[in-house]
Amino acid sequence: MAPSEQTIKLVSLARKGDKTAVSELVDLYSRRMYGYFYRLSSNADDSNELLSELFLKMYEKIGTCCPETFEAWLFRIASNLFMDFLRTKKRHEKMMGSFQQDYKEETAEPKTGGYLTDRLTAALETLEPDVAEIIVMRYYSQLSFQQLAELRNEPVNTVLSKVHRGLKKLKELMDKSND
């Protein structure tokens, strides 16, 4: 998706230190970025925390961003934050000695509410984190395969393959949850 003229203008102003432009960028992207984090974490508190960190980093580093590639730049930061979040979470769970038990309990009884979105969220949680992230970025955040490849520093064919395998696995999981 090409950035809008409004986004380019706001980023240009924010790079010059215009706090109102930064605030407008936060308003413009907060809902979408919250949705991105929520789809990956399935936790409102974690999503809000990640969103706060994202906009803090955006504010700190806006000077390094090219206005024409702002959205990809923002998603790259979000992706890095989420991966750091997963690593930290995993490390913390290992330190507490409960990671394996928690993992078994989570996978043995996935959330299978009657709502399609609940079943989809539960199915996404069972995918490898990087595959789930790519699928969310592709379909929820509407990034193109080319943008995903650039964002992840992977060939387009690798991204296409991960999305294809991930969607196939999601379909299998969703079909199982209908039984």
C-alpha cells in the first residue's frame, strides 16, 4: 500500500520535531497497530504495552524514517518489538520453571469459543510465531507480499511459502474445531 499524502506530510513534520504531527500519527495508526499486536498476543494488556513501546520508539527514531516508507518502517519496529516480547516471555517462563507445564496446558485446551474470531485466534496461537505474524501482517494489516519480504529481509518466495503453509495449517485447525 502506498502511503497517503497525509501520512507523508505528517511524517515530514514529525521529523522536524512537530509534536502535533507525532500525535496525529499515533491517532492514525493506534487502532491498526493495536489490532496487529492483539492478533499475535491474544492479550489486551500485552497489546497495550507493546503499543506504548511502539509509539515511544517511533517518537525516538522518527528522524531515521523516510516519509515514503513510514508504514513499512513502523511495522518493522512492531515486528521487532513483538519478537523481543516473545523472547522475553519465553525466558521469563523458563526462569520460573513452568514453561513446559504452561505450554502443555495451553495446547491441550485451546480457546474454542463459539465465535469464529475466538477459534481463529486459538488456531493462530498454535502456529509458529513468525508464520502467525506474517499471516496477520498480510491479511489484517494488508501488507503486500513484497512489503512483507522487505520487512523480514526474506525472499518473496519464502514469504509466499510461509503464508501458504500457515493458511493450510489454519484451515486444518479451523476444520477440526468445527467437529
